[in-house]
Amino acid sequence: MQDKDFVAYEYATKTVKAKDQTRVTDLYESFGWEVTALTPTLLDSVTLSLKRDRKIRHRQELNKCERQAEALLETIGRQKDATTMGAKIFSYLFGIFAALVLGGGMCLVMLIENSVPALVGGIAVGLIGIALCGVNYFIYKKMAEKKTRKLLPVIDENEEKLANLLEKGNDLLRADLI
């Protein structure tokens, strides 16, 4: 009978957004994980199946760095979401208001019959509502841009911390090979 080198693996699965698949794959590979399968899910996500040698050296340190990197990646994602969250909420509310103004103009025209001032006033109010709907996008872009400029240095700092953690994990893996 042949002697085989037996390797015990530990396994994990992670479900991530499809747009973050490459980034998360790089993260786990930096800590000794190997992607064995990618399974798309229904809601624009991907499930990564991972495995890693159970007897990997520096396992505790790698696990510690891995948890820190996961936390940083989550923080970066929340910060990126925060760049547009306030602008989205304002835009939704402002859009509702603009639609109500437009609807008010329509009601004024349709409910008061045989009145030229009501017709002209309703058309004017409706045009104001349309203008408010049109300007809503530009207000959103300006607010999101302002918040992005404010948060970009913090995001960049966290990206740098994440890169350093990934390098540290990769260095720990390479220390095994030397």
C-alpha cells in the first residue's frame, strides 16, 4: 500500500455581494484560504466555499488578522454606503414633496371648472412641481459629492490599514515556505 500525505482541512463558506467577490477572495487568500467553489445566489450575491490546511503555521495570528480584516472590510462598506445615505433620504422626501406639488396643480386644474385663473394657477403649480422633480437629481449629486469628499480620507485610511493586514497575513504564510 502506498503512503499518502494526509492533509486535514478546515472549511468555511462566506456569502458576499457579487461586486465584492474579488476583494473578499483576495482577503481570504491572504490568510491561507483557498477558494474551492463559487455559487451564485438569487439576490446578487455569491457564496464562496473555502478550505485551508488545519496544521498551517501561525494559525492563531492568521485568525486574529483575518477577523480584523473582516471588520475593516465591513467598516469600509458601511462608510461607502454612508456617502450616499443622507442624500438618498433627502432625495426621496424631496421627490415626494415635488410629486405632491405636481399633483396639487393637477387637482387645481381639474376640480375647479370654468375658471381661467384656476387653470393658469394649476398649470403654474404643476410646472413648479415638474421643475422640483427635475432639480432633485442635481441636489442628490451635490449632497453625495460633499459627503464623499468628507469621508474619503477616512475610507482611504481604512483601506491602507486593510492592505497592511493582508500583507501581514501573506508574510506569515510565506514564513512557512522559507
